[in-house]
Amino acid sequence: MKRIRIGVQLEPQNTTYAAYAQAVREVEALGVDTLWTWDHFYPPWDNEIPPKEKPDSTQGNHFEGWTLLTAMALLTKKVLVGCLVTCNSYRNPALLSNMAKTIDHISEGRLILGIGAGWRQAEYDEYGYRFGTATERLQALEEALIIIKQRWAADLPLPVNQAIPIMIGGDGEKITLRLVAQYADQWNSCASPRQFKRKCAILDEWCERLGRDPDTIERSVCAGNAPEPSLCDEYVSLGADHIILNLGTPWDMTHVDRILQWRDHLPGED
């Protein structure tokens, strides 16, 4: 059986930097494989279950994703780090490529570039970015992916491992999954198990059209803040090989520990 990776996204909202830094250390010490922040400008929702979106609220402590990601790279030693996921529209792609390469070196090759087309119009409006249409944002994402890869091949120093893994987040069947098949090393979905099964099949179809081996794309899924092992089993049976927990304050590490125990008792795990 393929090795299943476990990741944790720590939401950088309604907290202090000191508390966030401590949570980062605790999560790595538990033994997760990947550790993520997000790319928002202010709290996108309350820490409620289920989360209650507050599209017009800019209140509450919040920290910028890529600046925080630099700190996460310095606070950790082994875990892979990334933004789940970067909003492509917020940064010039050549600049983003250089930012990513810099954190790649700071972390000694532990960065994953998570990226997506962007979706939350309230933040675009608040910070003065043009939102445009979904098609325009996806076209811009493809253009950015090409530029980012070109810059990584040209700018010195080169990435630590010659290339930085790219994760594309999103479930769009006509464009997003085609971009995954064409450009990405990893794909992140927030779909339910039933939807995830369909998305995986469509990603396989895009891989076939483009001549890509579908097994070369890691498939991750956001499973919520306290998934049951049975839910993780279901996702794995459908093709997931990376389960990500999404934790807000107060961060309850018992849920992380439970899923790590589930991982460590899977067939083929040491």
C-alpha cells in the first residue's frame, strides 16, 4: 500500500504570533508530514463548526500567509511547509517564484508551492485587486505557472532539489483539473467523498488526454478539523494519498494525534 501522508493547516486567525508559533512546534513534534497556513488578508470566517463565513468582516487578529510561511520554515526542521493555497492574483508570478525559491532555501528544500486561482471577492475588493471572472482568474493562473517554472529554471540559486513541488487547489472540472494534469505535482480537493470520486475520475481523463501518468500526481483532500478514521479510510479507498486537517483556535491536537495513529497502523506503515 502506498504511504499516506498527514498534513495540518493551522488557521492564522484570531490568535497571536506567539501562540501560532507554539502550535507550529507542537504539530511538527507530533510527526505530521506537511504543515500549512493559508493566504487570506483577514479572517474569512468564525472558528465555528461548521465555519460561518463573514464576507464583510475584517475584524480579528490575522497574519499574512507568505510572511508567516517564512517563520514556519525557521520554526521547523523536518515537516514540509506551504500555503493551502496561495491566491495567484495577489502577487506577480515572477515575484512569487522568487519568494518561493527563497523559502525553499530557508527550509532546505521543504517548501510546497500551493497555488490556486482565487475565490474570495470580499478580499479582492478590500485590498484593491480586480476580481474579474473565474475564467480570467484561471487563465491568469496558467500563465503564472508557466512563468514560475521558467524563473525557477533561470534564476540563481536554483531550487534546492532542482524543482519545487507544485500543488494546485481546486475542483473545477473543465480548467482546474486540466491545469493539475498539465502542471502540478500535487492536487488538493475540498470535495466530499462522493464528489472526490468523480473529480479523481475526471483528473484521470485529463491525464490520459495529456499523456500524463495519473499516478505521478499526489491527491490530497481537506478532511475538516476532526475527521473520523472511517472518513479517512473512505477517501483513501477513492484515491487520496494525503489527508489534511484544518485546525482553528483553540487548536486541539488530540484530533491530529488520532489521525496520526490511524496512519501509523495502515498496512505497509512501519
